[in-house]
Amino acid sequence: MLSKTLLAEMNAQINKELYSAYLYLAMSAHFEEANLGGFAKWMSLQAKEEQEHAEKFYEYIHDRGGKVELKAIDAPVSNFGTPLDVFKLVQEHEKAVTASINGLYAQAVKDNDYAAQVFLNWFVNEQVEEEKNATEVVGWLEMVGGSPNGLFQVNGLMYRRAE
Ligand code: FEO
């Protein structure tokens, strides 16, 4: 059985993951409208990943005999700046998600809940990947420094994301 605190935090994490999906979907729409299909595809795949993250928590809560409680999802930000601004926002957002996952892990340690720690290990590793991916794109966009030709090339690279 999950502790009451850890259960509440995992339910809150479902909401955060779904908000992430919503945020990245909004970013995907923004890029679609700007005719940057590679960026839009990257964001759309990212939104699907976030939904899968939420589903992992959803299933795990059930596996541990807990009650899933779904709360309202906030509307995502909708006025975005340059692609670099957007990806800096992704970077910041993922850092906040990492802090949240670390908080869950700390609670699992406090509870001596070894099973939850094993489950959360996957997310600890995933956050390393998530931050790395956002940082990579920030790096590319900083490299091209707003040049339309550079942006066109980065957009082409973004199409390569497979999952
Ligand atoms: Fe589910 Fe992007 O962290």
C-alpha cells in the first residue's frame, strides 16, 4: 500500500504529466501555424510521451491498490515567442518536472517504500533524457542565432525524431 502522502503526490504527478502533454500540444500547434513542421512533429511526439508518463502513474497507483483521482488540467500558455524562447520554456518546464519526480522519490525513501523507488527509477532516468533533449535543441537554436536558413535546417533535423 502506498502511503497517503505518496499516493496524493502520484495523483498530482498524473496531473503534471497531462499538463505537460497539453503544453507540448499547444507548442506543436504554434509551430504548425508557423509552418515549422519539424518542430511541430517533435512537440506532438513529446506530447504523446507525456501522456504515456501519466498512464504509467495511473497504472502503478492501481497496481498498488490506490485510488486514482483526476483533477482539472490547467490551460497551457498560448502566446509563444521565438523557437528559442519556446525551447527554453521546455527546458525550464522539464527541470520543474525533474524536481517533482525527485520529490516523489524522496517521499518513497522516507516511507521505506522500496517498490515505489524501483518504479520511480525509470522516471529519474527519463528526466535525464528529457532535459538532455531540450538542451540539445536550445543549443542548436543558439548556434543558428535566429538566421532563417539555420532555422530551416534545424526544422529539418527535428523531423528526424522517431518517437
Ligand atoms: Fe514526463 Fe517531460 O516529463
